[in-house]
Amino acid sequence: MRDVHRCRVRACALWGGSVAFALLHAGVVVAVVHVLALGLPTGRVIMAYLVAGGAAALLPTPGGLGSLDAALALALTAAGAPGQTAVSAVLGYRLLTGWLPMAPGLLVLGLLFRSRARPCRKCSASCWTTPGCTGAAPSAWRYGTWTTPSPST
């Protein structure tokens, strides 16, 4: 952690990304709540998401599945939304943030299988078989780029 905070750019990227992630997800909840016409103020919905996210962190589950959903439905209900509509808002949030982003990935996976792209055997599965493959496997990730081993003589 100290290494990250020694470099201001990395620290800003770390903390800025964390804040942006929370605010973007809160924005998705706000959008779903407004689409469902719950009539809740935006600030209250954002606060409900942040409180639910904090409460869900007490029960760590992968992606907050289950714990965040229950806490968010409870928080929206406490903020004044009817129970069934709050659950609908949570399901809409999960659809937009969890399931919908998988569609492009599945599309690309299908295209890779159709083109019969396979990992390159020369490179120890580090690149895809493409014209111009050098067969040199990257050895380490340093300073934001792959470094290749020098040829031994």
C-alpha cells in the first residue's frame, strides 16, 4: 500500500476509481428508481445505495451478491419505496450492472470459437496464434508493459 501512495498518480487512480465505481453504481440505482417512478429524491437514493453497500461489506460475498441486494431493497424500502417496487429496482440494478455487461463478452467468446483461435504453442499460451508470432513469451509485467526475456547466447 505504501508503494501505491508514494506515487500520486497511482494513489489518485486507486482512490478515484473506488469513488467513481461507487458513484456510477449509485447512478444506475438512481436511473432504475426514476424509470420505475418511485418518486424518491436522488440524494436519498444515493445515500440508500451507499448505506446498503457499507452494510453488505459486513457480509463479504463475491460481487456483493445476495447481501447487497437484500440491504439495498431494505434501504430503498426504508427510504419510502414500496417493498415490491424496491425489489424490482434491485433486480433492474443487477440486470444492468451484472448481467448486461456479459453479453459483449459472450459475443466475443463465440467469435473466438468460430474463428478457431487457439493459444499459441510456441509462446506458452501467452498470445493468440497470429501471423508474425515471434514465439517469445513475456516474462514479467513491469512498469505497465510486458518485458520479454533477452535471447540467451
